[in-house]
Amino acid sequence: MAAMLRLYNTLSGQKDVFRPIDADNVRLYACGPTVYDAAHIGNARPIIVFDLLFRVLRHLYGPAHVTYARNVTDVDDKINARAAERGITIRELTDGTLARFHRDIRDLGILMPEDVNRPGEAPRFIEPRATDHIAEMAAMIEGLVAAGHAYVADGHVLFDVPSMPDYGRLSKRPLDEMEAGARVEVAPYKRSPLDFVLWKPSKPGEPAWPSPCGIAEPGRPGWHIECSAMSAKHLGQTFDIHAGGIDLIFPHHENEVAQSRCCFGTPVMANVWMHNGFLQVEGEKMSKSLGNFITIRQVLNDWPGEVVRLNMLKSHYRQPIDWTLRGLEESSRMLDRWYATAGDAALAGGMPESVLAPLLDDLNTPAAIAELHKLTAPGSLRAAANTLGFLQQTQSERETSRVAASGIDVAAVEALIAARKEARAAKDWAASDRARDALAAMGVAVKDNKDGTTTWTVAG
């Protein structure tokens, strides 16, 4: 029996005890990237948070009993515009952007499908692309029309929002209030201002597929239907947890719920809905106009991925986070202390209850990290930190990686250290200081040990 996990459920508005539909196949879906441009640091937050949730679920139920689907949106208005702007095909744009995204998040310590899936076994980590699921979207759209929840108008297929009396249940927006507050100017083919697009005509040069519902002209899907179709195919018509950023609650997740429930006749789409809070940069909303728009890669150019991951998880996932230089510096020092404590010890003892307990309380990472600071047994610290995605290397492996990444000439460093040692033995303090200064200029910090040896590390 797995330990009791409690998660804040946007649907219920409270922390609920997590009870999987099938403990032998716990199913999690998270909204992934729209691959039209480099992902920014705000995009990294849900990726890191729900990677942690995936790790915790695997710890509780076993790696063979958790299935995770994180989608890729590769057909979208922004994608079409960016591809046209660059004069390349949609696929060229999305393939290249997705490859860069994968490189970025792997550096953040994110589990990837190749880390999880095993040959000959059902995949436990799926990364479905929208363009590979057009047939499933078309089938859902035709099912919604047949059920009286969607209609064809002017080459479009639209979801009939008033046909679902409890639309707005997830976002806590009553249907009558939304109708009263809806904009007056709407597309003339809409029956209600709230109705949203399931399928639309493609413009010249845009990707297009045969349209459903007898529409003659080719078209493409709306955004919301993509996640409904992909989650249903890979996780089932009803699954355990749906996750994403707080900005997706309305309209995206609300519309997913409407499509899926009305198509399949189910009372819920997912039993638990989890949403992470917003991210600011140095106290301000991130925007290109303010000059504080930071991509994941830009942060990784200055900071190791583990530092970025820790800096993100120091705040509770549901709270706003202020991304600051001071916070990154503090996270770097915290990791240095953990590595110094863990050294080159092997993993030992599994996950201590003191660290697991706060994670089971709605992923309370600040409390879990506080408990990590209390661990003094090297192997136990490494084992506990591993579940959160930290201390994946030994201290020696980390130092080797840092040296390699720095481009420092190891032979030149060793020569300077030898020259400094000779100067100190000869009491030539000026020569000793020159050698130390040369090492510092190379980005090397030296430490003289009590036993007379000298060790060195990459500074910072």
C-alpha cells in the first residue's frame, strides 16, 4: 500500500487524498510546449514541478505502474506565423525547436522518455505530438456533432457551450455570468459568444488535413481539441491527474473538460487538476518590452541545471515565484554544501520519511528541502536528494563535469599549483601569490589542506 498522498485539486478547491483509478497504472497528463520559439524560464516551471510529481508517483507506486503523457503542440497560429516569417516549413520549425527544448530540459534534470521506457514493455513516458493525432481529433469532433454538442458553420466546427449546463465548473465561472459578460462583437457564424473552435479552415500556405463532418475544404484543429484527443488515446477517457500552468485553467483546460466529457459521456475528464503559479523576474512580470524575458538556455549559460532546478523548487509550486539573481546564488551555495556532505558516497537507505512526508503533502518542496539540510549521512542525503532530481552525480563526477564545461586547461592548472607549492616551500611568497592570482584569473579556487596537500575546484 502506497503512503497517503494529498494534492490540491483545482476541481474541488481543496487538498484531496489521492486515490488512483488503478494503482497498477497511475496516469498523469501535463500540457507541454508549443514549439514555435525558445522556451522561457516561466515555461520551465511546470516542466520541473510535474517532473517531480512523476518522480514521487514512481516512488510510491513503482516505475512500472505510472504512465506520464506530456504533449507537444506543433500546429498553432504562432507556429504558422513564425515558419512563414523564417521562410521554412512548419515541420522544420517544430522539429528544430523541439530538439532545442529537449536539450534545455535535459540539462534541468528532467526525466525523458528514453530514461524511463524499456524495450519490449509498454511505454511509461509518452510525448505525443498534435500532428500525429489528427485522426483522433477528427473522430472526437464528429462524435461531438453527433451528440448535439457541436455544430458546423461556415467551414468551422464549433463547440456549443450552452449545451453543457455545468460548463465553468473547473474555473468556477458560472455559465450565466460568462454569457452576460461575453463580448458583443463575435463571429457571425457562432450561435453563442462562448462557443469555441474545434476545427477551422486553413489559410493558403498553412498545414491542412481533410476536414471532418463533411466539410469540403481542408482545415486544421483548434488548440483545445488537441489535448483532449491525445490524453484520451494514451491515458483513457478518464484518468488520474491533469497538470499545467495556472494560466491554462480558463479557457484551455475548461474547454478540454467540455470536449472530453461531452464526447465520451463521462462525469469527469481527470479526477485531479493541478496548476502551478506564475513566475516573475526580479519582482516584475516577464516581458520582452521590459527587457527581462529570459530563455531557459540563457539561464543555463550562466548557471548549472541543478541550480536552476533547485531555485525553482525552493518555492511551493502553487505560489508565485520571484526569479532573482540573489535566489540563484543562494541555490548554488546550497548545492555546494550538499555535494560537500555527500562526497562520493553511494546511494544508501532510500527515501527518509522526514523528506518524503512533506512531498506527500501537496509537493511541499520548501519543507522537503529544509529536511534535506538536516541529513548528515552522505549516502542518505544522496538517496533523498535523488528523488527530487538533485545529486545525480558524486562530488568527483560533478567536479569533473564542471572542469570539462569550463574549458579550463587542467595541465596548466596543475603546473601552476606545483609552482605555487615550490614557491611556498622556498618561502617565496610573492611567487606564491602570483601563481594563486593566475589560478584565480583562470576561474580556479585552491584549498590548502591540513595534511599538506592542495586541491582545486572551478570557482563559483
